[in-house]
Amino acid sequence: MKLIPTLACLSGAVMLAGAAMAQAPATPAAPRPAGLAPPARGPSLALSMEAAQEALAVCDKAGFKVSATVLDSAGIQKVLLAADGAGMRPVTSSTAKALNVIKTGHASSVSQAQAEKDPAYAAEVAKDATQMARAGAVPLMVGGTLIGAIGVGGANPSTQDETCAKAGADKIAARLN
């Protein structure tokens, strides 16, 4: 029987504390720690999804089971979609191609062409296993500023990947900010 008075006291204390907390002013958000970079600029999640879905749809119509990766300007994945039936290689290549765009600022087909002409450049790109200098990724730009990239992998030839990536980028370009 001692349990009921104890519970009554506890619930009363909780209600009083809740009322007091409701009266207290909200504490301001903690300031960003020094040295911590601000969030990277990039497309919204909704636009990233839309671009990736468009890229997959365009490649699907051409008969390719691909994957699409959308990155923000820091190379952080916003979206990675793989079509039903796509393999692991398209998943890794779509991301690596998009990272090439983030690192170079231009379409991965430009890097592929440069690597084919310049063995030193090809060797430099090959040192970084996170990126791939093959056609298939394009930049997402706002007013001349790189805010992200979309990469596609799985079509053959890889120029078809880039066609699909461009379709995804074009679908959202006017709404990027």
C-alpha cells in the first residue's frame, strides 16, 4: 500500500518540474565548434532522389540496369539508387565517377579523355581508388558553382551512363539553389 502514495508523490513532482520547464526560456542552440566546417552545399534530398530516379528511368528505357549516385559538394552521398537487377559494379562505379566530378569540377568524360591522352594524369587518378575517370557523371552547378554531382554506372558504353546522368541533372537544374 505504500506504493500508491509514493507514485502519487512522484507524478506530482514530475508535473511540477514539467510546469517549471515550460516557464523557462528556451536554451539557444550551441555554437558550432571552432574548426568544424559548415555543412556542404548540395541539392536537397528530394531533388537528389528525383535526379537519380530520372537517370535510372532513362537508362531503363535504353535497356540498361544501372545505379545512380548523387553527391553534395563535399562528396557526401545524398542518394544512391540501384535498379532492380543492377550489380555491385554499377553501384561502386556510379559513386566513383561522381567523386571524380567533385574532385575535378567537370564531367567525368573530360577526365577520361584527359587520362587517355596523358599517362601522368591517368596515373594520378589511378592512385585514388575512390574516383574513376570514365564517362558517366556530370556536375550539378548553380551560377557557375559546383554544388554536387550525379554519377551513373552499369550501361555499356559508359557514354550511355553519362547520357542518363545528364538527363537526371537536367531534370532538376532549374530548381537547384
